[in-house]
Amino acid sequence: MTFNEYADYDGLGLAELVRRKEIVPAELVEAAIERIERHDPTLNAVVFRAFDEARSRARQLTSTTDLPFAGVPMLLKDIGAVRKGWPTRQWRSNCASSARPIAAARCSARCARCMRRHRSTC
């Protein structure tokens, strides 16, 4: 799949291609990485890159994986959604960009406190 073909599909379309075995997840990950590397110098949107982990997880997926978006790459925004072992600033713009990784359970508890205090979603 070329970069142009990748851009023609949304997440549902990419998932359908994977289900029909027209493309393998590893190819989608490479297309997403190519897009990030091409556009992020201008956008400055991707702070933490886990490309090797994404490649590894894509290779682990099999045709029997029955999840709606199995094999579809995604980015994780650091506002309430965290992944254990990845750095996070948890909504604080005054934190250093190299913040220490914190446990996902701790982040979830912090998000719950935030929602109770402000009666809104994080």
C-alpha cells in the first residue's frame, strides 16, 4: 500500500482491508509511520514515538484476531488516555517534555478525581 492509498481510507475502511486480508497490519503501521515522519516536522504533534512497539504488535496480530480495529494504527493523545510505561504530562503544560513514565492505574485514578472535581470528562 502506498501513502496515497492509505490516505483514501478512514479507520473503518482500513480495518475492513485487514479483515479481507487485502493488507497486513505491518503494512498499515509502515504507512502511518511514513505519514507521521512526513508531516510531523510541520505539525509538531507527535511527542513520543513508539514505532518499534507498533511494528512488533502489528507482526503479532493474526487473521483470527477478532477486534473491530485490529491492525489499524492510531495515535494516543495525552489527555486522560495513557499507556503504562509511556511518558505523560497529564494536562500540565508546565511539565518537562521528558516527564517520567507513570503507571496507567495511577493516571486513571487521577482522571477520575479530575472528573469528580470539575464534573466533566477529561
